[in-house]
Amino acid sequence: MPIKSVPMTGQIERSRTGTAGARTFKVRFLPLDVTVDARESQSLLEVCDTYRIPLEHRCGGNCACSSCRIIVHRGLDRLSAQDEDELDQLRDLEDLPLYSRLGCQARVRGDVEIEIPA
């Protein structure tokens, strides 16, 4: 699936107010080196779907699998807190990097930089 053409930047920027007064933040995807705008409280999976960034999600974003796992490089504190369902899914994974989240559960609260594992 092709990735939409979006402006790329090397730096994470501060929030802005988008259309209809909604706050937006920058999400940078590695290793793609693509930076996109995300609305506040939008899940990372929703951001990927919006911009056609490939992020596997076998359960349709219902926190019933761990296929949408991502690694947070910057801005872990700028994502929503983990709940018990997400923690249960992540506990079942082997060799889990320290700053892993599920894209369907992590909601944008500020600028972040994440990696989509191969």
C-alpha cells in the first residue's frame, strides 16, 4: 500500500491548532523517516491508517493481539498511559524492547518519534 506524500522533517515540532480548533502534533515514523500531523487523542494506529503507513493490526485495533507493536524512541510521556489490557498483551511477547507500546492503544498527547519494527 503506498504511503501518502507528506512533508518530511528531521525535527519534532511543537503542537499547533488545526482545523476546527483541534490540537495537532508531529509523529515521526522510523525507519521510514516520515513525519505527519496527528490530532490530539488519535491512536497511532489511526494515524498510520490515515497516512497509509503500514502497521500490521490483525485484530482490527481491539487490543486482542500484539501485531501493532511499536517502539517509542522519543516522547513516551506524550502518549496516553497504558491500561491493563495493553500490559497483558505486551507481557506475552518475548524479547520486548523497553519502550514498546501497541499502536491501537497509544494515543497522541504530544510530539513523538516511533519505530515500526520489521
